[in-house]
Amino acid sequence: MTEQSDDTTPTIEINYADGIPNNVDLYADRRLQRAMEKWHPKFLDWWNASGPDGFQTADVYLRTAVGVDPKGWAVFDHVKMPDYRWGILLANKIEDRKIGFGRHKGEPAWQEVPGEYRSLLKRLLIIQGDTEPASVEQQRYLGKTCPSLYDLRNLFQVNVEEGRHLWAMAYLLQKYFGRDGREEAEALLERRSGSADKPRLLGAFNEKTPDWLSFFMFTFFTDRDGKMQLESLAQSGFDPLSRTCRFMLTEEAHHMYVGESGVARTMQRTTQAMTEAGVTDPYDIEAVRKLGVIDLPTLQKKVNFHFSVTLDLFGSEISTNAGNAFSAGIKGRFREDSIEDDHQLLNDTYSLLRCINKRLVMVDEPAVNAINARLLDDYISNVESGLKRWNRVLEKTDFDFTIDLPHRAFNRRIGEFSNVSVTPDGEILTTQKWQQQQADWLPSEEDERYLQSLMKPVVERGAYANWIAPPKSGINKKPGDFEYVALH
Ligand code: BYC
Ligand code: FE
Ligand code: FE
């Protein structure tokens, strides 16, 4: 007997012959084709105006999807970013897929938008779609200060894929939401990260990503929110959304890898430089900075910032919006299909930390209202495993330092803890006291200035900025001095 793949659905080929690569038979739907073809040049205008600054004529060693199954979907080649084959790619259809949760559990998954959930669904697509271009805008100027060609290539890989994630949401909006959908797809290209009059929709996506450490932290913490949200949407009873998100998730893993390995390489280089120079105290910031590397306390402050800002992206812990989306079968829990319960949560409770009368207490709440709280818990435990891997890098050194996550109530703007001032250890302070101490917990202007001072471009093949160690291995098994980006 020959070995069979466990995926028995036939792979739908990606059509690269016509204008827009796709595996959704785009060219059979004239109305949609016209809408996407109208949107495409506007997307390119956005990319040129707000995507990576410069480098548009450079040849970048990028991966492009050639298939949509988790194994072996990518080819690598040098391409100019504006020529990247953005397209519409959905994971293969699962025959007879059923809705897995909520009041429609067990009914066939929807292939069209259920009328009663139209606006709920549209809102989720808009929010998801808004974050993708926002992150590209936030990272627009990083190319100019890349620590190596390898890192520059990774930045651009992340950028083009976030661009494709925008395509994914623009496709769903234009295919399933008629004229409103077309307008919303255009609006996704009009809002701008950090803009005063047309900002992006969620807080963290209007923050700056001013240096490469911020970029690595962002891809570790914030792209991981992307993963959690996409996992929840991949459970959706609306099948086109589920298939879209399943394919997006295969791209997401690399983004988090870029962040995790970027921070690990930074810590490795810092501790190496300290050892070589005989600096024994990690808190002797002046001595460490003299070596031109990033001191560990500043790294901790960056963790505090990016973690707390990202927690806000989960919305309020107690949320009827999220409960409605769950009961409707539109947005599930993290890996809903491997949870063992009735998937309806009619009588279940969930235990979560709340802030009541300015005190932090554990409370049991109806589980259906605590969907966001649960996803937040799943996110935090996912982050914790990454942190353990970082701390292993530190354990191998002679320094007594660990990176810790701040308390979940620290520095929050959204949800349960938005009205209290909490230290990284979970102690409630008066706002005034908290503000006096915040420079100990969050990057100060001086810290930011120091980081900026390190951001000098290194573009010689095989060379790395002094503050970061080279990666353990290259992309697609390429050697260290490979020309990941050919600058012209
Ligand atoms: N900022 O009941 P609530 C990614 C609003 S990242 C501003 O608390 P709900 C990526 C909310 O809209 C993943 N406003 O929470 C990563 C609502 O307003 P309306 C992105 C906020 O509804 C890196 C009100 O407050 N995807 O992909 O459950 C690079 C009350 O809402 C915020 C998704 O988020 C905030 N932080 O919302 C590239 C998935 N939080 O409607 C990409 C789709 C809440 O009353 N979105 N509000 O005016 C959702 O599932 C949900 O909308 C949220 C939480 C998770 C955002
Ligand atoms: Fe994305
Ligand atoms: Fe991402």
C-alpha cells in the first residue's frame, strides 16, 4: 500500500496565470473580479505611500505561496516588493464541515453570510483587516536602520504578508458584503496608523515602532495576538472566514519566530559583550551601554510595554459583544474544536480576575460573557512559553537576571483594569504614585534615545550590528553571508 496524505481533499491550484493569484476561482465571478481589480491599484498606491520607505527596487529574497496546505507551500526567490504576488488564498475546503459551537452547533457551516449576523461579521472583518496595513505603516521606516540584510529581509517578508492579510479581509468584504463591503475595503486603505483624524481602529496599532527592538517585541507580542484572534476566527461557522484564517495562520508562525529569535539574539549579544568586558552587574546600565549593547533592564521595560499594550487588544474581559459572536457561531474560543465541553456554555462559569471596588479579586462569571477573558488567559500562557525560552538564553550565562511578565492589570487602557494604577507586581497605587514611578517600568525618553542611537544600518553581506548576535541559521538554509536583499 502506498502512503497516503491525511488530507484527502484535493488541493485547489493557485491560479498565477491571470492578474490576481487566487484559489477561489476569482475569474468566474465577474462582479468580484471587477471590484478586486479596482481595489488592486489603490492597494499599490497605499503600499507605495505607506509601506516600506525606500527599497522598492531592491531584490528581496521572499517566500511566496505556491500551495495552501501546511506542508511545503512556499517558494523562495529574489523579487522586488511591488512585484510580490499578493493574492487571495484560502485553505482547502473541508467537506461537510459543521458549525462547531454556539446556538447553531451541528448545523452545516455557512457558505454565505447569514443575514442576522451580517453586521457582527462585517465588524470583525473590518477590525481584523484594519490591523494588517496598520502594522506595515508602523514599520515603515525600519528598513533604513536594519541591523543586517538578514533582518531586513525578515522585516520585508513580514510586511508583504501583512499586506496579503489585508487582501484576505478585503476579499471577504468585497465578495460577501456588496457595496458596503467595497466601501469598507477602501476605507482600510484610507485610515493611517497614528493619524490624528483617521487613526487605525485599535490602540496598539497607533503606537510607534521606532526601533528594531520594538519591532521584535511587536512581532513576539502583537503578532501573537493576531495568532490568537485568527485561531478563534478559524473556528467560525462562516466557512470562507474559517478557510481564510487557516491559511493566514500558516504565515503567522514566521512573524512570531522573527520576534522571538530577534529578542533572543539581542540578549545573547548583550550578555556576551558584558562577559567579554568583565561587567558583572546587569543593573549597571552605564557600563553596559558603554559597550553599545542593550541593557537587560531596558529589555524588561520593553516587555512591560508591549505586553500591556497588547493585552488591551483583547477587548474587555467581560464582553457581551464577544458572547454574542460566540453564541452566533461567528467567533469561537482558541482551538474550540479541541476543548471538551458542550461548546454552548449555557450554564458554565469561568473564573477570572476582576477589579471590584479598587481591589483585584477572582470571580466566577457566566462563561459566555468571559470569552475575551479566556482568550486572554490562553494568550498569556502562550506568551509564557516564549518567555521561558528567552530565560533559557539568560540561564546559560553567569548573570542573575530573568525577564518576567508584568501583572495583567499593569498599564491597561481597556477592560477591567483600565481605571486602576497597578505596578508590574500587581500592587494598586494612587495614580500620582504610579506616575512618579513609571520610568522604572516603562521605557523612558532617555531609554528610547539610547535605543535610537544604536540604530545604524548594517548592509554588508554577513555583517551584523554590534547590539545583536547573528542568527543560528539562515533563511531556507542559506549561508550567513547570503545576499538576502540586493540593494540597487
Ligand atoms: N482599542 O466588548 P468589547 C493582528 C472597542 S491582531 C479600541 O470590550 P469586543 C495583527 C470595541 O470595538 C488581531 N477600541 O470588546 C497583529 C467595542 O466598540 P463598539 C486583530 C476597542 O467587542 C500584528 C467596544 O470597545 N484581530 O491580526 O469583544 C500585526 C467594546 O468592546 C479596543 C481582531 O482583533 C481597543 N483595544 O472587541 C498585524 C479580531 N478593544 O463596537 C496584524 C477581530 C475594544 O462598541 N476583533 N474596543 O463601538 C474582535 O474580535 C474584537 O473586536 C476585539 C474586542 C478582540 C477587538
Ligand atoms: Fe497578519
Ligand atoms: Fe503577522
